[in-house]
Amino acid sequence: MDTLITLKETTMKNHLNLWTTRCFVFCWGCLLALGAHAHGFAVGELFVRHPYTVPSLAGSPNGAVYFKGIKNAGKEADQLVSAKTPVADAVEIHEMTMDGEVMKMRPLSRIDIPAGAEVSMVKGNPNGYHLMLLGLKQPLKDGDRFPVWLTFKQAGEVKVEVYVQTPKAAAQPEKHQH
């Protein structure tokens, strides 16, 4: 009888180990898939999420780069202090604000990235942070990608890949109703 119980316990342990291993491999695979799908870049304790721009308007000499966010997982604040790219003559850090009914845009010397926080730089965000591309060397076309080097005061420099993408709402044809 003792042999039968020991055999059952051993069989159950083997099944449990097999199940645990399969679960671990599945979860690890999911994490890898998410990492491969995610479009982000790390430097030091900072993580730059999804750099993107929209296709440039015909004849426009300028463009803008946005980010889903810049997250600071560190215990010390940092600052985005500059950026550069080969697709434009210059890159400036900008902030857009509304003054009543008037939109105002101004260059900034930096964007503060507080410790343990994430700064959103999404197109249309109330804080209006973005990178202004001045003197585009060619139009930005949907599907293109290009590099931008971001310089942070503490973390240093990181090269990110910017995706040119048509906003989802703009990609949908308008419904014409009478």
C-alpha cells in the first residue's frame, strides 16, 4: 500500500512539474512576444515608448515627433535636453499651449522627466510636448521610419526609431450622409 501511495505522489509531482514548466514557458513566450511587439527604447532608467510622427503635409517644411510617453523608473529626475535626426536640418523641443482661442507654440530648453513618473508626449495631449522637425529634407510618408537621437541630462543619448503613421481616425474614409 505504501508503494502505491508513493507511486501516486511521484506521478502527481511529475504532472505538477510538467504543468509548471509548460506554464512558465508559455508566460515567458508571451512576455517575449509583447517585447517584440512593443516599440520602445531604454537608456539608463528611462524608457521611451512608441516614437511616431504623422505624414507631412504637401509642401510643409516642418514636422513633429511624438511619443506615447517617456517613463522614468529611476529614483532621480532627468531631463530631455536635445534631439537630432538626419531627416531635418534641426530639431527643437516644443510645447504647445492654448491662450484662449489662440494656439501658441514655443521652444523649450528641456522637458523634465520626474523620478518614478511618465511624461506623455502624445499628439493632441494637453501639455503639448513634442519634437519639432525644422527643414525636412524630404516629405514624411506613411510607413517610413527614421532615426532620432535623444539626449538626456543624466541617462545620456539613445537612438530611437520613429514610425511615420497615419492616425487611425484619419485613415478611415468619412461617411457621407444626407
